[in-house]
Amino acid sequence: MRPASLATVTFLAVTALTAPAGAQAPSQPAPTAILELDYVDTSNESTDQTADHAKRLHDFSEALRRDLAASGKYRLVPMACGAEPCGSRRGLDELNKAARAAGVRFVAFGGIHKMSTLVQWAKIQIADMDQDRIVFDRLVTFRGDTDESWRRAEHFVAAEIAALSLDGPGAKAPAKLAVFDFELQDSSGGAGIIAESAEDAEQLKRATLAARKLIADSGRYRLIDVDGADDAPVKAHDIRECDGCDARISGRLGADFSLVGIVTRITRTDYAVTYRLRDARTGELVAVEQTDLRIGANYSWDRGAAWLIEKKLLAAQRP
């Protein structure tokens, strides 16, 4: 087995939203805040390493600040959330407010997860507060839990961030999308006789969560929270019948587009999952996509919703 002192850093999974090759760096270093990283240890080792991990995590953050400042592309700026330093667990609204107050453009955050004695993961993201988008997203793994293995991981991450193009042309921020709760439209022979069940409601919730997760993970769209919408159609779960009012509601929430998901019960064994995508500014219907399900139970709704989002919404050219 390779000793921990010869730990290597392996690039595993990335979503990098960077400018095209050859983009020019900004003439002045970009004001940047690097938040303290989170740490999670699920290795179940018997030795208490809390103090060692706290020190290494602090040293990792400090080294990252030094290396990025030395690159000449970033000017490190402290950022506070009230009387306390900002951390990765703060809400986005709070971080946005703190970044504006400090004059910060880029905010780096993330954490490290120790999976086992020899395997750790580091997740680092950078948000561009001016463009309201994630411009750097890296998930890396490194072997070992020594000072040297942590230093190697930090050097790798710092080099990746230093190579990031900051102001290249053609970068397109993710569109803001409001995804409303999926709704059931019962067109079966039992409609009006058999009420929507608790299991139906649970399966609709699962379909909604599956759709939102895929959309959020794709980076194509930025999800807008719809929990604050108190309009009657939203509360009654019949926004599908309000003649496009979802666009108006989404626009009020700050979204560019709205998505309404519908599960249509044709018979007790035949279902169709549909989404309607509207432009929140104009109310125009941008897309309507549907997939039929013939699996015979409502537990298939989340799979139908996932298929529809992957194969239609995310595969299409963004409006």
C-alpha cells in the first residue's frame, strides 16, 4: 500500500463553468473571501482526532488564502456575517448581503469529509456574486490524514482555482427557475369518487424532489424557492389550472422561468407526467413535454419525472 506521505490527489468529479480558452484575466485582483471550511469525519476510528483535524482544516484555509493571493488574480478580503465570521453553512441571502457589504466579488466555500482511515474528500465551490452563479465546483479525493497529505490537497485545489478564467466573454449565468410542487390531475373513471390519497401526496412530493435535485445538480438553472408563494392556486395545488399565473408568481419571486409539473391519472394503471415551462417575464409557454407511464402504481411517478427532466428539459437548448 502506498504510504500516506506519498498521497496523491485525484480529480474525480467536476462541474466547471469557466470562460473559453484565451480569456483575459481582470486587470486588478478580484476581491475574494475564503470562508472557513466544514469538516465531517465518518471514518469511525477509535482515536479522537478532533484537535488535529481542526488545526489541519484551519491550516488548509490559510494556505489557500496565501496561495491565491500570491497568484496575483485574487485580493483576499475578510467577510463577516454580523458579529461572527461567515461560514459555509450560512444561507445564500446572508452571504450575498455580507459580500456586498465587504465589496467581495468571489466567495469560496466548501468542506472536507473523511470517509475512512485513508480516504478523504474535499468539495470546494466559488460563487461569483456579481453574476450570481457558481464559477468553480470541484470534488477531489486525497489519500491519508497527515499534514503532508492535506498540504498536497490544498496545493492541487489552489492551482485549479488560480487557473480559473475570471472575466472571459460568453459566460452565461444559470437561468433562475421556479419549480412548483407536482400536482395530480385525475382523469380516470374514479375521478371525483376516489379522493387523492396520502400515498398519492407522498409520491407527488417525491416526484417534485427528484425533479428539483436533477435541475439543481445540472448547473443549467438556479432554483428559486417557491415556499414563500402564498397565492391561492399554489396553496390549493391547482396552479396547473390558473391559466399561466405561475409565470406571474415566479416573476415576483425573482425567477426567469416557471415550471409546473403534472401527473395525469388516465386509469389506475396508466399515467402521464407532464411539465409546462413558461417565461416568467412574458408569460409565454416555452415548452410542454410529456412521458407516458404504464407501470401500474403511483410509486413510478418520481421515475417518470426524473426521466422527463433528464431527457427533455436538460437535454434541450436552454431558452
